[in-house]
Amino acid sequence: MNLIGNKIILEYADQNEDYEEFLPRTAVIENKLASENVENWYLIALDNPFSYEGVNNEKLLIRSKWVDVEIGSDKDVPVFIVQIPDESVIQGNNVTIIQDNLVAWGTVNVE
């Protein structure tokens, strides 16, 4: 399924109660990226950006937490939410995931 250009709703699920106040948010999926060992990271552009821990969250990275369950394949797909304090982690269609940038777990629904 090609998700590029689809509108999503990102909601909070767990792992960082301080982050909960910033969700839910709507966003558009801009690109599919690959990290060193995972090929299904999605770059999303938030409709209503916010700042968290000094990072301007105009864009985030999300990926399904479950193997063989892709975003858009079901309702409330659990995802990792990663903020991007430095866009140099994205090179073309590749991304370097830095564990410290994982800010929460969420759920995603494709509108």
C-alpha cells in the first residue's frame, strides 16, 4: 500500500506521559524511509507543529511496533514516535534512528 500523501491521525499510547498533552495530531505522510535494519519508517509532516524539549516538531518519524502489521492495514496501529532534532539524520530515502529521539509510543489511523 502506498501511503505517501495520506492524511493520518497520530494519538498517544504509552511510554512518556509528558508527551501525551501534544497528541492527538493530524499529519500527512511525506516519505517512506529505511534505517540500517528497518525499511518501514514514515516521515510525517504535522498539520499543527509543536515544540517538545527544545525540538521544533514540524515533522516526526513513525513506524509500526508490530512485525507484519503495516500502518494503514488496521485501525489503531501501534507505532514508535521519533522526533527529528537534526534533519541531517535523513539522507535521501535513508534515516539514522537515534534511540534518544524516541519520545513515545502512539497509535495511527489513516483517514
